[in-house]
Amino acid sequence: MRLRLIAVGTRMPDWVQRGVAEYVERLPREFAFAIDEVKPVPRKSPSPAAIAEEGARVLARIPRDAHVVLLDEHGSGWTTVQFAARLEDWQATHAEVALLVGGADGHADAVRARARERWSLSPLTLPHALVRVGLAEQLYRAVSLLRGHPYHRP
């Protein structure tokens, strides 16, 4: 299964790239993970036109047959065990899963409409850099859990 994080935002600090790479290197081959960065639209305040443009850019990056999961503060919160179960289900039913992170002002309505699931990583507002590293770590943790590896301790 291919997992693609499509995220509005570019030029993450080196520590983010190193953190993500650390966990991605540990993943088994059957879980290919990549980040596809989408250039944000410059603006000084929230703009419906900018949100729509970013949304169009995100939609253009989603593989046609991908199962789409919107990372959204209003989505369902999953424990690590629940995420592992979702991951196992996705692996059984989808060749590709696209996880979407919106821009500073959130997701466009068209992106929300394309999503099949909504997932909240936390009730906290997280910076995009931490979302990338946290998601990579949780992916590794969920795969470890599925394989019975002792990395995950409830």
C-alpha cells in the first residue's frame, strides 16, 4: 500500500525532514510513505479565493483511485490501536491512501467533499511541522503494533 501525505506547505525545517525520514526508514516495504508538498497561496489574512486555489492544488495531487482521508480538527479522534485497525483495513481494501493536510486557513469545500474519512490527530492546534513528524511516528507505531513488535506498549 502506498500512503501519500499531501500537505499544503513547503520548506520545512531540517529537523522535520530528519524526523520523518527516521520513521519512514523503519517501515516495511509494503507500507510506502511519501510527502507531496503543495505550495501555499500567499496572503495576509484568510481569503476564500486562496483557500479554493490551495484546494485545487491539493485535488490535482490526489491519485485517481486513492482513498482520501482528511486530517481535520473536526474529524474522528483515533487511538493508536484504532489507527492500526484503520491502517489494516486500508491495506486490505486500497492500493493507495492520500492523507490531506490543508493550509493555514484549512481545507477548501471541494477537498472536504472528496474525502471519505476525517481524522483529527489531536484536539490541539498543531503546527504543520509537528503533524508530519507525528503522523510518520504514528504510522510506524501502528505498523509495529500490527506486527506484534514491542515498540507499542498500551
